[in-house]
Amino acid sequence: MTEPFPLPPCEPGGPDPAAVAASIGAWVTSPAMAELVGHFGGRVPPGPVGPALAWAAQFSQVWDFRAGVRERFDTAHLDYGPDLDTRLRELIHVLGLGGRDRPARDGYDHVVVLGGGIRVALGRTDYVARLLEGDLRARTLAGLGSLRWRDDREHREGIRLGLGPIDTEADMMMVGLRQFLNLAEPAAAYEGDGWWHRVWPGPRPGVEEVHVLAAASTRPPRRANTADTLVGWAEHVCTPSAAERILLVTNDPYVRHQHCDAVRLLGLRYGCGIETVGFDDLATRAWGRPLSTTELLQEVRSSLMAMRNLHDAVTP
């Protein structure tokens, strides 16, 4: 099988516009994207990358199984039949939504764990704790989340796992980091209009501080999204410099679109380096679940939107 596409690069000093544009262009005009779109009656137009991206992002409404507003666990499911389903999943694999499952380096200035549902938060915090038990070093570790109220399924899962009642997405992140890093009560707490921030001293050598941020939404009453949490991190937790490297921790198939958002919102704005990884097989087996093909197609759409936004930002 063809190797998955790598993520757009972003080294300290900020992203190289030409390299980012080339990476995005190769992705959206690839044979894998052409075949995937063709299975749904479309054809990526030839010519400049910008119009091709704009067309593909518009076309990707055919993969909007969340009706624009639903949470990911409410994605609709369609049956494509075994042969087509297998081929669609092969093409999505080549498009590289999952990224690497190991950091490329032993040390980063900041490690940022992105938030989500309860099992996602526990999987990501479990994974980052094991990285820190190994050879990974970071000046700060931050878990991000929103004030999205947990739904009944997440509430029941928290009870089943013996974690007790958990109120919000950010609380899920805090529970995960406290459990896997053996954190006591926070040493400092800050609050503002629609956000809060908790701080702990580093639990082991190589980590100076641990943070959890419940970010404010820029689109109330809708919850804060990934972009809001990244911007909130830079405003309330750590403002990165152009010499620093940030490692984002998420999981397949969200790596690509969350990486692109981080490059656009942090790399371009502050000049910092961005690397993004998905959690490993052990965390996947412990905390993941099989995703349907419609869920994967939904994330292709998310990646198209994020890559279009990033391309627009780096291309005059």
C-alpha cells in the first residue's frame, strides 16, 4: 500500500509558505484524492491549488454526516458494501489523516494534549504519560478542553470506569492527567469569562509545569472548538516564541486537520515549530473504538477545510 502523505511542515521560525503550499497541493491533487472524490461523483479540477482546494472543500459537503452541528459520536452511518468500503478506507489511509504515532524528538518546549470525549481524553493522557515515563521531556505540559457539558453516554462511561461524575470536556482532560500523572489538587486556579485554568508543579524531572485549560468559545452558545483551545492556550497558558517547538498530541483520524489548524493559528502567528502525533497502538487498543467509513470521510472533510484555511493563510 502507498505510504500515507506526510503532514505540512512547520519548523521553529514559522512555516515556510512554499513548502506548506507544495505539501497541500500534492495532497489535494493526488491520485488518492481524485479516486476518492470520483467514487462520489466528483472530479477535482485541474489547475492552481487554491481553486482545487476551494472546489474540494465545497464538494466535501457530501461527507458532512454531522449535519454541520452534531458531535462526532453522533455521525450518521451508511453502508457502502464490502468492496467499496474497503477501497474507500484504503484511499483514506493514503491521505494520511493519522500522522506519526511517535514524536520525532526527545524534547519539546511545550506538549499540548487536545481535548475530546471521555475515552479520547483518557487515551491521549494515558499516551502522553507513557511518553513522559520514557525519554520525552517538556518544559510545560497542557491539556486543553472546552466547557461542553458531558452527555449521558460520557457520564455513564465515567461511572463505569470508576472516575465518578465528570461535568465538562475540560474536566475529562483534568481527570485523565491527574490519574495518569498522579497529580494532587492544583496549586493555582484562574478563571475568566467562559474559561478556567488550573496549574500544577511538574510531577517528574523533565516537566516543569502541568496545565489544564477550559477555553472560551468564540461562537457562543456553541462550545469551544480546537481552534479556540489553541488560541486560548497561547493567551492564558504559554505564549510561544519563534525559537520553540510544540508537540500536539491527538489521535487518528484527527491529526491532519488539527495539525493544520495549529500551524495556521500558532506557527504563523508566533513563528513556533509544530509537530503533531496520534496515539500509539497500545492506547488505541485500550481507549479507541472502530470508526465507520462515514466517520473517516467526515474527517477527510475536516482536513480539507483546515488545509484550505492554511493554504489561504500562507499564499498571498
